[in-house]
Amino acid sequence: MCSQTLNFSCDSVGSSDQLSNRFQFIINSQLIISRCFFRVPFVYIYQFACVLQLFFPQPGCLQNKLPGLPTIFLGSVTTEVIKISNHDTMSLRNGGHVRWAFDLASWRPCLTDLLLATSCIQPEEKARLAKFVFRDDFNASLIGRLMMRRFVHLATGLQYDQIQFDRDLKGKPYLKNEGYVIDFNVSHQGRYSVLAGLVTARDELTDRRAPKIGVDVMKIEYSGGKPLGEFFRLMNRNFSDDEWRYIKGQPTEAEQLEAFMRNWCLKESYVKNVGVGITVDLRKISFSIASKVLDTKKVVCDSKLKLNDELLKDWRFEESLIDKDHCVAVALENFPLDADLSENCFEVIGFDTLVEGHKPLLAIDENYCDGIINKEYKKSK
């Protein structure tokens, strides 16, 4: 049973600062209930809606009988906005950037969460997600899809049911709608799923190509069982000689591991930006790290990249911590070298905030969600 509760307000009881939150949720393929005033778990709302549907199966029937209650919308797919709160903490910053992190470890979606989330993605995305064996991977990818859709909505003003994603020949998602200079990338590892996004005004591109972005997140831990030195030996072909000198030159194993993860995170952010994956010779992608210490409250942008021993001048790399155990890197190509990126720290967001304002694209699919519920989580090591 889902233990999550929400505060609800009802127009029929008048306005109040204490009753400011609103809730609209798809109950099944025919129902949306909005603005109840009770503080109750989701599952009770679902059960209550099912009872109402038995007594009032026709459109408008319930409101005619009980005009003090809000409208119940009927239809296999509703276009009504799902409203979770009356304020939005997710916003564009610093000229069109977003940096979002979602804490997957603290999110165990119940059936009602899944009914909502899986109705807000495209059919091909839904089919792709169903192929995951474990719930962990399903949850991470589902949140990535929702973050993409949320970012595009905020960046372009497109309504949720107008947004269309596709994948390029390398499998990287992109916005299919024309007329927007926008790029984004998602990643997940450890307890977080992250998105980095950027929208650019067309008049800013008179003398340069559109910026591109890539992101990666890494948990700073090693649980392979072998001594760290043996792990480094096995990974030898993934780093240049200069990178290994920096990694192994740290005074303690903990600092060596952190240096290793930072370099790996930087490499991943770069290859995800260009869309080649880690199938290339990673020794030819060599980073030079300048700032030894990362922080959760400030971004450093002084790491440099050499590709085939040649310094890449049109690239910038953001590095920061989401928490003490997770580092994150963002690779920006064709972005102004004088732009201040020091405030682009990652904002940790929750599920309610993420789905605020979404418009369902698909009918509720209880059979699909029942199948997902039955998938197992990975065993903790």
C-alpha cells in the first residue's frame, strides 16, 4: 500500500492559506478527481472513486447530483491538467539551463503513482520501459522520460500532449517538434536520476553552432570485492597515462577512488554529448582536472579535455556533487566560454513536483502497471 499522503483543498469550503494545495489525479481509464479536502492516502482516493463510478457511471451525473463537488471528467484519455501544487519550484535558470536530480532510492512508487506516470509518456517509451527486468531500472528510466517532458514544457511553452520525442541513429532522444534550439540529456547511477538541459534563443546563434549537452552521474564507491589496486589494473585501458598519474597520485585510497569516479564521470558526459558511447578508445579522451575538491553548492568548470592529444577549445565541463557520495559532470559544446556556470548546481526534485501540470497522453493501463508492480528490485549489496 502506498503510504504517501497529500493535502487537498475544495472550492466548496472556501479559500484558505492552509488549504492551498490542489490535487488532480487519474483514477482509472474513466475518472479524474480534483480538489478534495481530506488528507488521505492515494489508495483510499482510488477506492472512493471506484465506488462513485458504480453509482454515477455517466458523464456529468455526479456533478448534477452533488453540485458542491468538483467535476469528474470521463473519457479514456483526459486532457485535463494534473495539478499537484499551486507553486512550481522547477524553473529555467542562468539563460535557459536546468540541472535536476531525482532521488530514486527514496521513491518506491505504488500502483497509483505508476498509473499516473505511465499515462504521461509516449507509447513507444512505455513499450521500451516494459522490457526492463528490474524495478530499479524501470523507475530510473521512467523518471528520465518525465524529466525530459517537464523540461521541454518549461523551456518551450509546448503543452505536454504536443511534445514529441524521437531518437537519432545513435539512440539519443531528441525533441521532434521543429522551431526550437534545445538540447538535453539524462543519466542515472547510484540513487539518482539526473537531467541537464539547455534552451537557446535563435538570435544568439548568429556566429556559432547550437550548443549540445551531455550529463553523467556516478556514485563514489567501489564494491567489487577485489583490492582497489587490482580494480585499477583491470580498468587500465580506459584512462590515459596522464589521468592515471592524477588518480594514483592522490594520497589515500578514498581520494584515489574519488579521482577515478570524477574522471569516469567526465568521460561519460563527453561521449554522451557526442553520442558515441564508451565503445571508443577512452585513452584518447584525456581529462586534466584542476580543482581537487567538489562541492554541492558550487560548480567548478576548469577541467580541460584533450582528444587525440589536441586540446578541445569549444568545450566546457561542469562538475559538482549532488551529495557527498555522488559526483555529476555536464559536458557543454559550442557554449560561450565567458558565461558564468558556477551556480548550475543540481536541484533535487520530488515526484509531485515533477508531474505537476502534466497532461496524460495515454489511457490508464492497469494491466501494464500490475506487471511492473510484480517486477523485483535488485538485491542490495
